[in-house]
Amino acid sequence: MRKPSLGKSFAWKLKLSSIATSTHRLYQPEAQASRQSRDGLRRAAHGPRSRKGGGHHGVRLSSPTQNLPSWLRACNNNSQHIRPPSTSLFTPLNVLLLGVLAYTTYALLKPSRPATLPREEPAVVFKTFTPQTLLPFNGEDGAPVYLAVRGRVFDVTKGRNFYGPGGPYANFAGRDASRGLAKGSFDEDMLTKDLEGPLDTLSDLGPDELEALQGWEERFLDKYMVVGKLVAAGDLGKE
């Protein structure tokens, strides 16, 4: 058997070495990419390693918000500066509610004023007046205001502004106002001049004047109190 020559053996070795080098260069980028991918996953899980030492003691753990977007990290930082709601009882709202509660309690529990009964009007004594005795009731010096209509004497003190001193009907105060009301005149000529003589019979009044006088009489009866009757001075004591 012939031995292979050294030249041919060296050529084969050189060829095999070239193939191995090419194969290593072909698969080296894939291995490097795989190694970089593993390193990236390890850094994402454990964070970057500290420069001092290795292992778990050299690992610096990343913040929970390190991988969040910038706008979300800003919101998280702002929320850390928000003060928690006050737990004090003396808040403005509680003070207001306490004031309302106190006022309501006072309004419910405060003593009520004793009920006051309306003052009763003094009893009216029905009297008989003559033109002379009726005259003082003209409202002067705080006196009551009376006037007569067809023999009835009315207490018109409640209408002092109209029938008292200075009022539009002041001439009728303390007098027989029958003729003046029938004719719608407030002149003194409508009043009886002779206080000691007979009363005015009103016999010369027409139907319209009598109707007007009746209207006034009904108004007085509805609004004012009858306190007596008017008779002539000569007829006093004949009843």
C-alpha cells in the first residue's frame, strides 16, 4: 500500500480548516444575537447590574415606575404630593351643619310666649241723648266721636280720621248728620241750629235724598256700633 504524500495531507487539512472557519463565521451572528437577546431579557427582569461586584448583592433593582411612559410617571409623582383629606371634625361644612342644628334645636325648645287674649271692648251702655248732650262727643281732647242718623247715635271713633277734628266730616261730630248726609253737603247750614228745639223731621227731602240717607244709615249699621238714640230736649223723660 502506498502512503499518502505529505503535500496532499497538508492540503486536505488546510481545506478542512477553511470549511470550519467559514461555518463558524456563518453561525456566529446568530449566536451573538441569541446571546444579546438573553442578556436583554435578564436586564429587563433584574435591572442593570451594579458596577461593584456581581450576583444578587450587586444587582440594583429598578423602580416600579421606571419602565412607565413619561406622562404616567409625571401623574404618579403629582399624586404623591396630594395631601390626604383632613379627618378633623372642625371643617367649614361641619361647623355650618352644627350651627344649623343648634339653631333648630333652640327654635324647637325655646319657651313660647303665653297666649294673650284680645282686649275686650268696654261694655256699651245704651243711652238717650239730646242735641245738647250729644255735642261734647266731637272728638276734641281725645273724646269719643258720636253722630246721629235718623234718631240713632253711632260711635264712629274708629273713623276718627274722617269724623274727628280735621277730618272731612268733622262738622257732623256730636251732631245730627241726617240732613247733610241726605243732601251730600257738609256745610253747617245742614245742622240743626236750635239745640233745645225739636229734631229735624226731614219731611222736605225727595226720594233720591231719602235713598241716599238710607244708604248711609246701612253703612253705619254695618261698620259702627249704635250707642244710643237721639230725642228732642222737650221729649226727654216722656218715655
